[in-house]
Amino acid sequence: MTAALAVLALLVALVLAGACALLLWQLNGLKARAAALTEQVEALEPAPPLPADLEAALGAGTRRLLVVEILNPLDVALSRNKVAGVVAAMAPERLRRIVLEQASRELVTEMAAEGLEVEVRVHAAR
């Protein structure tokens, strides 16, 4: 009976040793993966800082903002007014500002028609 218990204990010890070896192998794989991910994170460029007025608006981060960027303000201006081509050639930044101001007014009007109370502000990116 003692020999049977000794054999059983040996088998249990071997199974436990195998399980430990498997876990150690997995742990080493996870360490290598964590090191690779750390290198990838360090290689990432930091996000550009927010403009100061937008940073102030976010505060502690409890507010949620919807950001809309108009990617083609000059095209929009040209499609609405033929004289905009001349203005775009002479003062493109002024024309962009006009398009943004008009778009923000239209956005407020459309949102109000849907029953949404919104505040629209134009922020300048750095």
C-alpha cells in the first residue's frame, strides 16, 4: 500500500511540475509581449496639445464635446457665391472664418429645430 501511495504522489508531483513548466512558459511569452508593446507605446508620438480655450472648456473631463471640422470651407464658399473665388485668392483665412461662422449659425438653428440646446464655438487649432 505504501508503494502505491508513493507512486501516486510521484505522479501528482510530475503533473504539478508539468503544469508549473507550462505556466512558466506562458509567463515568459507574456513578458516578451509586454516588452514589445512597451516599445511600441514609447515609439508613438504624443497627441498634440489641445488649444488653450478648448482645454479650459474640457475642465476636469466630465463634459463631452462633439467636434466638427469643415475640411473644405473654400469649396463650400465657392459653391454658394461666385465672388468667393476672388476673396479666396486675396484673403483665404478670412473666407474660412466666414464659412465657419455661417456654418456654426446654421448648426445652432438646425439643432434648435430638433429641440437640442447647443453652444457652438469656433476653436483655432495650433
